[in-house]
Amino acid sequence: MEITISPELCELFPQFKIGIITYTNIEVGQSPQMVKGRLQLFQESIYFDLEDKNVTDLEGIKEWRQIFKTAGKDPNRYRHSAEALYRRIKKQNYLQPVNSLIDINNFFSLEYQIPIGVYDADKLSGDLSIRLGKEGDEYNGLNGRPNSLANLIISEDEAGPFGSPFVDSERTAVTEQTKNAVQIIYLRPSLKTEQAEKMVESLMNMYTQVHGGEGNFKVIGC
């Protein structure tokens, strides 16, 4: 599976980079108590940190809002997924456990203040590309409705778009039956490549510690 970033995206964001992790032979289920406990405690800590500041004051949230704006999407109407999580927590609408893949995904998205997508690899076909969405690009999202992808950064396979830092598609959603997965980490462009590689590797190690199987990672950029 090859992954490329479109020249158009690189022209807009010369420092654009993503982390890619592929997992094979994993076992998905309910999160271990350790993961549930850490996620709950972390959310409570975030809630108290946000008592005297706005979500948009956070550096990672702010950087990805600017990316949306530069790409042509109003960040006040289309909030990237990490910002959406933080806004839930600010209202004390804490995230509840879903499954081990999604729970750890949410934990790291909160920790690094960036969007992260995880997808069932067996529902993907061919090579992947990251590009800017055009008019007419859309899919049914995990938010339960059709989503226009124009001017959003999107990931697509041979069957079409399946993910974005805004909301992912139903088509490639992970479940407890998922055995192979692909994770896309939408890194902050300001992050140096060496730091990005350490971050992505630590995320991969946490996943394989919980799910078994094998993981491979790389960071690709413009």
C-alpha cells in the first residue's frame, strides 16, 4: 500500500506531514481498565485546565484551525475532530468507552491536540492518497449524515474518499471484528520530523501493547 500527498496540498502547506501506521493480526475488544481509567482521568484534567481558557487557545487546536481556514473551510463551522473532542470535554460531556481502537485513538488525539483517524484496512483497496477535496466529493460520515468534502483535506483509496480530519466515513469504520487497521495521524506542520517519528512510534507501541499483532510506521511529508 503506497501513500502519497498531492502536489496541490504541498503547495498550500509546504511543511505538511502525516504519520501512517499499519497494523496486522490485531485483536480488538473492550479497552482494558488501564486505558479506560487513563482516558477518564485525562478528560477530567483537561476539563479543569479549560476552566479559565478557550479551546481555541490551545496550540495544536489553533494550528489545525488555521489549516482548515487556509484550505478554504470555515473552522467555526467545520471543526476538526480534535477540537470537537475538546469542546465536548469543556461541556463535561465526557467521551465514553467504545472499543480499544477508538478509545486509544481518542486518548492520543487529546494528548497531542491533533486529528487522528483509524480505519479497517480490509475495507480499503489499492493505494492511498491525501489531497484537497473538490466540489462533489462526499461520503456518509460517522456523524450519521452525508458530508461535503470540498476544501477539506481528505484521504482516499481506489473506491473514493474515506477519511478526513473533520469526520471519517462509515465505509471504513473499525469494529471489534477488525483484524488489520491503518491509522493516519494528521501531524502539526510545525512539528519537526524527528519529533513526529517519536510520537508516531510511541502511539504504535501503545496500540500493539493492547491489541497484539504487528505494527509498522512512517512519517511522510511534502
